[in-house]
Amino acid sequence: MALTIAAESPLGPDLALLFQRHTADMHADTPPESIHMMDAGELAIPAVRFFVMRDAGVPVGMGAFKAIDAQHAEIKSMHVLAEVRGRGLSRRMLDHLIAQAQAEGFVRLSLETGVQPTFIAARALYAKAGFVDCPPFEGYWADPNSVFLTKTLA
């Protein structure tokens, strides 16, 4: 498996399937007012670092982080295609995002995810990576459909 993770534009023409699947998952069982995903255009700004995971050149995953301030960033739009899950690819993407955020000088990384069954595996992944519950941060509010997590970077 020739797996790569690299910074790319979220507007890449071969990323449509990733965004379609991510959008479908977000809307599967989450009320619209509790969906906080960013579309490709919203991810294509200087404050966001966007990465694509490719297997033999084919996009199979994506992830991003958005600067909140000089020390704090938020993970956004992390998704691995269902047909390649179970191979540790989500953990590889998460580890890459953490390492890149650290390399850019961030000391805290946070995220919002859902409480619905769709997000059970994601919550377990984040917990294993050392993320812990936190209050809503930058632009979020208390929402019974959301879980807020944070990690202090070494």
C-alpha cells in the first residue's frame, strides 16, 4: 500500500467523493442545527491546513485543522472512506494532524464531534489519542448533540 498524507487544496477535483461521504455521515442522524462541518470552499482559507490521504494515488481520507488563535487550533473535516476503515487509517490521519499542529507551534488542539451512534468510533479514536472533554470553545455553544474535546500538545 503506497499510502501518503500531504497538504492539498480542498478544492481538488478528485476529492468530491470524500466530501460527499463526509456530508452524508454528518447528516445521517444529526439535527441540522448541530452540524458544524465546513465545506470545501470554507476549508480553502489561509487559517486552515487541509490534508489528503491517498492510497496508490486515490484519495481515501482527509483531515484539517483551523487556527483559532496563535496557540489553539481545531480539527475539522476528518473523514476516511468506509471501505478502507479498520486499517488504522483514521489514527494515521489524526497523528498527522497532531504532528503538523505541533510543528506549526500550536499547544492546544480541540474538536467538536457528535453524540450520535455515527460518531462512536470517532470518539473512541480521540480518547485513545489523549483528547479529553472540555467546554464549548470558539464560536460553539452547549448542545446536547455535541461533544467537545481538547488535547494539550507536548
